Amino acid sequence: MKASILIGLLTVAIAAMADEEPSFAPAGEMRASLAVKVDQKQIAGVPVIFELTITNSGTKAFACWCGGPDKYPPADWFEAVIIDEAGKERRVPMSNGQYHMGSGGAIKIEAGKSSKLPAAIEGLPAGKYTIKAIVGEAQGYFPNPKLAMIATWPAMEWKEGQKFEVKDDAEGAARFAKDLLKQVRAGQPFAKHVATDYTIQVVIDAMFGDLESADPEVVTQASRTVYRLGEFPKGFGAVIRRAMSKQLSVESPSGDATAMLASLAEREGSDDSLEAVLAYIDSGMQREWSMQNLFNFKQEKAAARLRELLKAKEDSIRLRAAIGLSKRHDPSAIPVLIDAARAKGNNYRGDVFYPLSDYWDDERAMAVLREAAADPDESVRRDAATALKNAEQEREYALKQAGKK
């Protein structure tokens, strides 16, 4: 069994979540304790992994925000305060890869119950260390956006700090990477976070290899992991292109694998990646969505394909092509956007006002937005007004930039 240390408990106050939530503790009555585990023996250069446990020590339930991809709170509320052998103190950010934006919810913790979450910090050089404190502050908005849920975690302080030792251990580092790779391939979100955010190269290289697997599930898992990387290696577009070609060559290609490869290609942005996306579009798979992967490519070839799609029979295809071209300030999109904006009862009408605002210097586009701002429908007026405001901001920015030249 691995040796571990249990770092003491502290009481924290968590602000009330909403007055209209009687099942939750009211303001001033919410209490929690925090326990922290970490192995006493660590490997140099390998991320240090903690287990944090939040326990409701009050009499009523409270909740912690959870944004996914897993079901526990974010660890980057916290920092570890660590002292090395020379007495130098450092504050090291903790993380676990949980999202802060997009859809999410709350983890309800009943009185006397706990919620565990993993956390990691960057690997440390060989030496002996003392954990002086775990400190941090968390803020979120649930369930009423008008009322903030604020959780504040004061510093943990001890008269005798807890210690751990970091040693050089090449074999141990290799075992860590091997175990982490198994977890990544099993789809564990925290493992993916550790591998990509702390650059465990053995795992990353294995994921690059998995992209060219014939198994679409393996490709999908690898794509989701690699997508987390901040930067891609030189020549990565060729890998994506080969992977896409392999997936499209079968009789019934996987929608998940091809969609994830297209997303990688869009981020990578090279000519090879563009060819991968064009092949995806030409396959006819998820056509309405696949074409959106062209939006961020800078190459003229991507714009040319979007202009071709302006002639498609389907309204939805033409409109998405126009929206993509609006990001390039391409005037060929304006007639399609105007037709959609003036088509009352069109389900896509509200989607075109903002793209039209990109054409702040085209009177045709601005005239349509002014018309919509006087529409009998309140929601239409509101969306149009927002678009006109954006157009003005775009105009001011463009003029300001022109003045700098």
C-alpha cells in the first residue's frame, strides 16, 4: 500500500446559494472541512497527485459547482504552498481539468457526506519538501444567476508542516507514464488532463499513434486527448490527413471519429489538415456540420469551397456557408445573409444578424439590421440591436487600427 499523509481539516464558510432553495443551508450556516492526501514518496519531474475531500460538517446540504467533463469540483480553486529544504516558499497552482464554461451543474453534498476530487501540481526537482498550506477561493453562480455562490477556502496552517520527498527514479517515471496511458485509453478525464497539461510525452506520442488506428473508438479517444494540447508538433497535419483517409475508406465510417479528426484539423490549420476536412465534406457525412470545420482555415481554398456551398439547394447549407464567409468579411455572403434576415418565420433568421454586423462598412447589411431593429417581434428587435451595437464596435476598432498605420 502506498504511504500517504492526511493533511488536517479546516472549517470553511460557503455562502448561501439561493434564498428560494429551502433544501440548502441558509447563509452563515454552511460549513465544510477539507482533507488532503498525497503520497510521501514522489518522483522527480512527475506531477504530484493529490486527493482532496470536501466534507459537509454542517446540518444542511450545500453544493459545489461541477462543469465536467467528470463529476467533481475544479481543483484550480486551490494552490499548494510548499517549502523546500532551503526554506524557499512557493505557491503552486493545482488543477484537475474541470471546465469553467459551458453547461454544468452542482454536486449536492448532504450533511455529513463528502465529495472527493483529484488534483495535480507540476513535478518537482529531487529534494525534501514541506506542505505548509492549501489555499484558495472559489466562485460560481448556481442555481440563481443573480445570486453568487461563493466558496472561500482559507489557508491551512500547521505548527508542524507535513513532509514528502522527491527522488530521481527513471524506472518509476516510466511506470507512472505506462499506468497513465492505460487510464487515458480508458477515457479517464483526469488522466487526460495530467498527460496533456503536464506534457507526459510517452502518453502524447502514443495518442499520436492511436490516431491512425483502424478502430474508430481508439481514434475518437485519442482525438479527444490530443485536442487538449496547447500546441501541435510540426507536420501533425499529415497525421490527421492519413487518419481521416483511413476512417473514410471503410464502408460505414464512424461519425464520432471523423468529426473529432475534423476538429483537430481545424485547430491545426495546415494544408494537409484542410485536405482532411475537404475529404470529410466530400464524403457527405454530417454535411451541415462538417462544413463548419472550414471556418477557421486561412487558405483561399477553404473560402472557395464555402463560396461553392452558397449555391447548395439546402437553405441550411447556404446559410452556414455564408456565416463562415462572414468571418472572412467576404462580400459574396451578403445576399444569402440578407435573404435569411428578411425571411420572416425563418427558423434561421436570428442566426444571421450577428454575421451581418461583420459587414459594418456595407450599407446593404446595415440597412437590413436597421429594419430588423424596428420589427414587431421583440426578440428580433433585441437581436438586431445587439448586432448593430457590435457593428459600431467593429467600425470603431477598424478605424482605430487604420489610424495606427
